Amino acid sequence: MAKVISENIGAYYHHYPRLAIIVTAQAKGRENAMAVAWHTAISFSPSLYGISISPKRFTYQLIVNSKEFGVNFLPFEQAELVASVGGSKGEEIDKFHQFDIAKDKPVKTAVPILKDAYAAYECKLIDDKGYGDHRLLVGEIVAVHLLKEAFAPEETLDLAKVSPVFYLGSERYATVSRETVKHLDREVYGKR
Ligand SMILES: Cc1cc2nc3c(=O)[nH]c(=O)nc-3n(C[C@H](O)[C@H](O)[C@H](O)COP(=O)(O)O)c2cc1C
């Protein structure tokens, strides 16, 4: 089938599905959580993680104030929570109270860590740059919280235990199952 050239680039969603995560932050006695689909690992050494968020988000103000943020990876059973924190404004409500979000204690920062996350990073903000209508916030990972049993010995997510939350766009969510996993060794496949 032939592809067409789109007349309208506009808001582009062709790079979805993306893992939908919850970014947490706190400052001056206020804490908050928001859904984020635009996020990426940036570097191993030091361990850097990037999130792209609009400066309109209440979470952005908290991160700029405290210079810290949390990155929380949730199982598919928590997809509704992702939609809830992504559909409400911390300026108007206390999301932790409203959505009854359970927390774990952070160890290196003051950011809230979500109890239901199978993995979470505490990050110290090291860079904040504007690109178009979003800001790329880069954090150094200073602590990693892990649900040990969610990961196989080779440190890949064990899909028999945890299904991650993928966001397709247009308020649609999906996950992946263990049956779809293919083990394709790059050393073998790179030499074919
Ligand atoms: C699945 C999903 C993914 C989202 N991804 C992003 C994102 O990557 N960057 C962003 O700025 N907003 C994103 N949003 C929107 C924010 O989560 C939303 O505006 C939220 O209400 C902001 O909360 P706050 O104002 O309390 O910080 C996303 C929303 C949803 C539902």
C-alpha cells in the first residue's frame, strides 16, 4: 500500500504508542502528579532521564521550584489513575487526596513515589530548556525504586508479572502480553 504525504503536520501522533508514566513533584507544601507520554532515557553515565512538559502544567512550577521530580512506571491496572492525573489540574485539586493515591517514602529527594509503581526514579533537575511549546526537563536519577519480582534476572520487565501502560493517543490505552515477546540477539541479527 502506498503512503500519502500529509497536508497537515499539526499535532503529530504517529510516534505512538508510548509508555504513559506519572511524573510527581512537590514544592512549598504542595505535591502533585501528572501523566506524561513524552519521556526518554538520555544517558547511562551519569544516569539522565528527560521529560517534555508544557510550562502551563502546575507540575512544571513545582519542579522549577524544588529542582526535583519523580518518574513513576505503573502497571496496566492503574491506567485509570494515569487518565485521572492527566485529566485534572493540580492548581484546582489535591490529586493525591482526590484519587486516593498511596505513596512510598523517597530516599534522596522529597518527591512523592507512587506505591503502585513497579519502578520509580527520583531525579534532580539538571537542565530545563524550551523547545517550541514544551520544555525538556533533564533529571539525574539519584534513586531507583524497584518491585524486584516485576523484573526477570536479566532486568527486563517480566510481562507474566506486570503489564505496562501504553498510550495510543485519543484517550486510548493498551498493553503488551508475554506471548508477543521475541528474543532477537543483536549479535546474531547484526551479522546475518
Ligand atoms: C496519557 C497522557 C499523556 C500526557 N503526556 C503529556 C506530556 O508528555 N507532556 C505534557 O506536558 N502533558 C502531558 N499530558 C497532559 C497532562 O498530564 C495534563 O495537562 C495534566 O492535567 C497536567 O496536570 P497539572 O496541571 O496538575 O500539572 C498527558 C496527558 C495524558 C492523559
